[in-house]
Amino acid sequence: MELTKFFKDQTEVTPENLGEAIQQAIEIEIATIPVYLYTYYSINRVPNQDAISGGLVQQLTSKGTPLAEANKIALDLSAEIMVYANKAGANIMSVVMEEMLHMALSSNLKQALVGPPSLTGRSPAGYPTMLPGHQPEFSIDLAPLSLNQLMTFLKIESPKPLPEAPELLKAIPYTTIGEFYGMIKSCIDSNDLTYDTSRPQLTPGNRYYAPNMIDTVYYDKQHRPRYVDADDSGDLVHVVDRASADKAITQIVEQGEGNVDAGFNPDGSVNCERPPKQDYDDPMDRELSHFEKFAEIYCRYNELSKLFQSYGLDGDIGKYFIVNFPTNPSTAKYPDAVGYPPGTLQAVSTLLNAVYTYIFVMTEGCYRHSKGNTQYEIFMFGIHKSMIFILNSICGDIQSLSYFLNGQYYTAAPTFENYPFGLLSSPKSQLVQLYNNAVALFPTISYLGQRINDLPDVPLN
Amino acid sequence: MDEKESLTTENSCGGSADMCSHPTPPAPKPAAAPTTSAATAAAAPAELHACMGLNACKGHDRFGTNSCAGTGYCATAERHNCKSLNNCRGQGGCGLYGTAEDDATPGANECAWQGSCAVPIQAERYSTQGENKGKSVWVLARKLFEERMKKANRTYGPSPYECGPPQAWLVQSLGSYDSCGSAGNKYCTFGFNDPAKDAKELCERSLHHVICGSARQTESASAATEVSCKGSPQAEVSCKGSPQEA
């Protein structure tokens, strides 16, 4: 990835480069969103338990296990898979939601101190990518769920510096995201800065953010709903002074990395020994930090693999619930989908990318409108609706397309690329045209037409 | 006006008090033929509401056959499967997406697209936010409905299902049913629980729940303590291998 170079020789955050530093922070948050989302969509949260159980019974009986015992073991193991798949999805979705919250908090910070945030087109330009300025650099893939991908997530959220040696500086350097926010906070705390409270922000009390929803819920083995997020784990902050700026930054760091005492073992491995007190990110100690959420998924994956192996079964549990997504796909490199007219997959993927990008266009719009109900309507009927009822829907629908490449079939996946909206017509009119192009080839998405037409018409900044 | 008073009072929507006290027992209805907008416009407009037992007038359920306020079988609001897809005020189901404030107003949202979940509201749906977290959305919607009826000096009868329409009943009645979310079926088992028992417990827990710190239980909740929940679906519902919901 071509990283944005914010600084030539400076490695400190100062009042002069504070705006660039906060923009870098915003882009760090944005970079995580498509990566986490991609892995989220690779998980089938409700796999077919009967199919899993039936297959396990066959394997167990073929190894000599009596049928009754095989049935019992298969029921237990298949239930464990059902719980794990759903829980992994719930945890990753809860992190995605909080990364979006962090993007808004950082944007509020920039709006108060400098001016509007730049969001559109600021997602990684391609994959593999890297976090802007992170030292050492490490590769981040758009990849389905795996232990390797979870290790990447843990590196992103690590509260401790990673063990590798530092490399070339291309942006203001930091070894953990918390350290970078700490540099911004130090600058804010040690300087008498002006806060412009007249510029619009995304503020609490407007129903813009809720910590829990059904996608952050999973069911335990007894099918009791479990909530991944705590009600008190955070909210938007209206940045109006030093105290509120510090509050926003503290929340970002605590939700993400959490306690600096947690983190990788000295040798870079994940500590799967349950610590005496896990690292929570809320006052009531009910919600784990991002790092601990990912560590829990990572460790449980290994535990389940070993459990399967203890019965003489294959320890590759991912095959039961992970979709056959490619790694680092792009729309331009997608071949044609099997069984559909040429260009179908490209048209659907392009529409998906345009919807994804338009969410950022609308978010920027929220930072331009404070009077009347415009901001509220853009957020609730534009951003919210796009995320849940358009983007999420297409992310599901595109998976009904598959393609053949390098000797194997893949399920088509969302690529979350920046769509380059042109300047000659409004982004929404371009979105409608892209929908028309896609639905002509892929009528499955015809139900989205009204939803796209209902979106607010927000211009580029 | 409470239910006892209704025994001697004519229902202003045309249903007799006797009818209000003896609703038709719950039974799955066949899927109704789609009502065209033209046909709907020709008839007297029904108040749009989000679910069974939330109708303000006689004949204002989806089938137009209910005898009294509060006894209707199904939503008159357009069916939709998730947040922000409701057409108008009062038509949002609520419970699975949205904020704590949204979750506090199932069937009572202020405007189009401000609902937080599917209509109709299945009995198994629970709130994910706020005071009602982990408790029945339909029971809260019914409570709000009863409060609205009392404020308007209106008579109402009991709902066909005490805790709202079970999902299995909705599937039988409507031909299909879907509510939002990727977490899977709310009425389900992995082989280690009894979903009917879970549904009953959700119902009972929700009826006894005290909303907003009030020390007084609602009248319907008090009355409900004497009878067991009737909302347990009879049909077997599989949660195994269901496709990802939108």
C-alpha cells in the first residue's frame, strides 16, 4: 500500500501538525473497518448443525466409536461449533461497531480543533495493506477467518509494542495505536488550544450510537442470548474542551487495546492462560477490550481444534463454518461468475463498493450540517439504512456468486474498495445508475432499488 | 378504562363487551391473499399497528375479523423485516437494532423509518438495549398499547396469545416470517435446551418485569400471573442450517 506521508522529519505531535496527526488517527480507524468486516462476512454464523453432526457421526463410527456414543459426541461438538461461529461473528461485529465509533470520535476531535475530517476515499487503496505509521510495519490482508488472520487482528489491537524491528518511517511513527493517541493527547494537554464548538459533530443523545444490537448477540450452548457489548462501554463524545477531548481519546484506547499490562507474550505468542482479571473496557467490567475479544476467539479456536483431535477427528474446525473467500480480492481482478452473464460479478462488486464509499460521503455530510434535522436524517435514513439494509444485504447477496480461479472455486466476497465518484453528477445518481447496471445482470438484488432510491442525496465535499 | 369496566360498556369501535371478554382462542390462520392497495383504499382505513393484540378497534387486524380492541390477530402495518423499513409512525417493531430509546417504544415510534425491527413482532423477540433488555418486545408493545387505550378511555380485550404470536404460528399464518439479525433463530436449540420452555420463561419474565423502575405491576401483568403463558409454539421450528438472515 502507498502510505500517506504526513511528516518529513517530525516524529512528534505538535499544535502545528495536530490536524494531520488526528487525520492519521482517523485513517488508522478507517483502515481496520473493511478488514474486520471482510473476516466477519467470511463466517457463517448459523451453520447447518445437522450436517455437521451427521458428518461427525460418520467419521467417529468409521473409527470404531459405537453409534450411541458417536451421536452423543457429535451433538456436543456440533453445538460447540454453533456457539463458536456465532460468538466469533458477534465479537468481530462488536469491534467493527466500536471502530466506527472511534472514527466518529476522532472526527469530532478534528472538527473541534482543526476542521472537517476527510473520510471519503480514505480506506486502504488495496490489499495487503498496513496501518499508517505503525512500527514495525506488518501486512494486513482481506482474508477469511483463520488463526493467522486473528493474529493480525491482535497485532492491530496490541497494547504492547510488537517484537519485530522498526522499519522505514513513512508517517508519524508509533508502536501501538494507544501510544499514537497518547501523543495526540499529550499535545492537547500541554497546549492551550482553541476549540470551535460551532462546527457540527456527531454528538451523544441523538440515537446515533448503541453498543448492543442483535448482531452482537450470540447464543450459548443452552441457547441463552449472550451480549458481547456492555451498555456502559462507551458513546459518542461532543468535543468542546480539553476534558472532552481527553475523554474521547481515553475511550478509544480503552475500547481498543485496553490495559497495557495485557498483550502478547514476550515471544510474540498469544497468552491463552486465562488471566486473573481479564481486560475490560467498561466501568462495570462486563465487556472485553478489542484485544481480549480477539484473544478469546483465537484461544477458543485452538481449544476446539484440540478437542476435535482428541476424538481422532480433523482439527480444522474452520471448514464447518468459514466461507471459501479469497484473500485480497479486487473487483478488477475478479473473473466472471459461474452461471451468470459476463460482467455480473464486477457490476455487483462495483455497486457494493459505491455503497460502501457513499457511507463515508454521507458521514462527511454529517460534519457539514448542524442546523435543523438534516444531520439526523442523513445519519438515520442514509448511513444507518445503508449499513444495515443495503451494504449488509449486498455483502450477503454477492456470496451467491462464485468463480473459478487457479484451479479452484471461490465464493465471491465484498472487496470494500474506494469507489471514485465522478464530479459531473451527484454520487447518489451514480449509485442509482450502478444499481441499474447490476440489477440488470443480477436480479436477486431487485429488492434494493427502493432502498437506494430512498437514500438522501449528499454531494461530495 | 379497565377490563372489568368493559363488561358493562359498549365498545366504541362496535365490539360488545362480551366479545372483549371472550376472544377467539388462538389458532393459526391460513396465509391471507395479498390485499391490494386499491382494495385497502376502498375500505374504511384501519389504524396501522405493528402486531397481534395491538389493534385499537374492532375489525382492525389484518383479517378484519377481530371483535374488539386489543384482540386482533395480526399487524395492519406493512410487513417488513428490520430496522428503518417501517412506512409510518407506530409501525416499527423494535427490539433487535436501535438504541435503548428505540427499544423502549415498540409499535410506538414517531415517524416513518424510525422503527427498529420487523413487523409483526414474534413472541420470542427480546430487547437488546435498555430497561427491557433480555425481555419480550411484544409484551412491552402490549403494555404501551394498554396505556394508550386507558389514556383514550378505550375498552380493550386480551390478545389471542398472551405474549404475542409465536414465530411458528406466524410462519403457519403468513406463509413465511423473517426478522432481522445474523445471530440466528430466537426460538432454537442446539440440543441442550427446550425452546418451548425458554419461550415460556421469556414470557413470564417479561410479564413480571417492572418497566422504568415503577413499583407497580401493570394490570395485565398482574392478571397474567394466574395463567400460564399460552404463547409456546406447537410446531417444531428448526434453527439448524437456516440461512443467514438479512
